[in-house]
Amino acid sequence: MNKTDLVDQVAARTGQTKVAVAAAIEAAMDIIVEAVAHSESVTLSGFGTFEPRDRKARTGRNPRTGDAVPIPARTVPSFRPGNSFKSAVE
């Protein structure tokens, strides 16, 4: 499922226009991205938590040459599903 499919299904379930639903989904995604980018976590009860996680610096390998390559520390986005999400997938 892609964003267009999601918009179509939400519009069908709510009776809202696809334009309104697309704007709401886009706004929600923008808010989540901005919050995680500013080191905040976003918890949606029953769905999961979006949060930033720190990765330590490490040494990797160039697959072509086998040379050691330093990989700097960085912050990456992470998603941790909620219990109801996990049980629905199981």
C-alpha cells in the first residue's frame, strides 16, 4: 500500500474528500517528521512510537577493497510498534 491507496481507503471509510484526507495525512506526517527531527518522540496509542535513536561511531568495510572506513555517529529515526499493532500482525 502506498500513500495514494491510504488516502483512498481513509476517504472511503470517513466519507471525506480525497483532497481533505490527503492534506490531513500529509500534515500528520510532516508533524511527526518535524518532532522526531527535533529529538522528540511521537506516541500514537495502540499504533506505536516514532523516536530518534543515536547510533555510535563505528568502523565499516568497503566491500570492493576491504579497507576500513570510519562511519560517524548519527541520529536515525526509529519506529517501535505498540502492543495492539504487534498482536494484529501476529
